[in-house]
Amino acid sequence: MKIIKTILSLIALVAAALGAAQAAGAVHWNPALVDLLTGGATVLGTFGIVPLTLTMAEHRACAAIATFAAALVTAHATGAIPGAPKVFNVVAVGAALLSVLGRWDAPATVPPAPPAAA
């Protein structure tokens, strides 16, 4: 399961790199395609690994912001929201990075250590 979670986080980070390259002008793909790829990868990233130890509320806040931003970027890709593609590429990059920190499910709990013998 850890391998799958790692792959999901890597997909989100690769999509963030693609969005950054598109925003910087290094890649000249269709902006709508980049928005859709980054938006989808952002949602996948919320189910990946957890690189930092945050509280569950912080994980969920990051996931909520990332998911909302992915929805905005996807709406822009479909033409529902007007705006400059570079701006939405930057938003998508931030969302993908937040998705790696975000988590919807509860993290695995470590069982308590047995009491020390007296």
C-alpha cells in the first residue's frame, strides 16, 4: 500500500512540475490539458504519502484547499471561468503541492507500547 501511496504523491509532484514549466513558458502544451492533468493529479495526491507530521485538522485543511483549487483549475480548463492560463497554472502548482501535505483519511495509529514491568 505504501508503494501505491508513494506513486500517487509522485504523480501530483510531476503534475506540479508540468504546471510550473507551463507557467514559465518552458512547455507549450494546450493550457486546458495541463490544467486538467494538474487538477486530476491534485486530487490523487491527497491519497498519497504524508511527508510531514501535521495534525489531522491541518492535513484536512491542506486537502480541502487543494481540492477546491483543483476544482477551480478544472473549471478554468473547461472554459467556465475566464482568466489567464498562467495564473491558473500557478494555482494548480500550489494545489498539487498542498495535496501532498493534505489527507482526507485518518492516518494509521501506532499501537501503544506495553506498560513497563515494575
